[in-house]
Amino acid sequence: MDFDDDWITIMVTDQGPGIEESQLDDVFEPYYRLANDDEGHGLGLGISRNILHGHGGDLIIRNREVGGLEAKILIPTGLEV
């Protein structure tokens, strides 16, 4: 976690296989899933990003150069709750 005058930034990383570049935007679409199992519905990332957008923040994902995925959560410091 990091913060400055404008943003609180939370970074979440994993060591999995990552996501194909062509699918990085698709995972935010409702019911889009990468897994072939029957767990989950493919809604979580899209809902999370929409909530953050509604409060002036963002959720950005990218593949890490060393492998795995990085999720960057940006929350504005001026957010009133």
C-alpha cells in the first residue's frame, strides 16, 4: 500500500500464469471467466472496478514481467465515506 496527496494505491500480485494480453479487458465484462470450473460467476472484477469508478478510483490489471498478475487499486484520498 502507498499513498500521496491524491491517491491511496493498493497493489495485489500473484505468481500464477497471468492473463493473455488479449483478455485483460475482457475479464471486466459480466460473466466472462477464464477458469473452466463451475466456481464463481465472472462478476467480481467488473463489479469491483465499477464501484471504484463510481468513487473516482480505478482498478487496473497487468501481467508482471516476472510472471503472474498485478492488480492496482486506486482510491482517491478525498473520498468521503
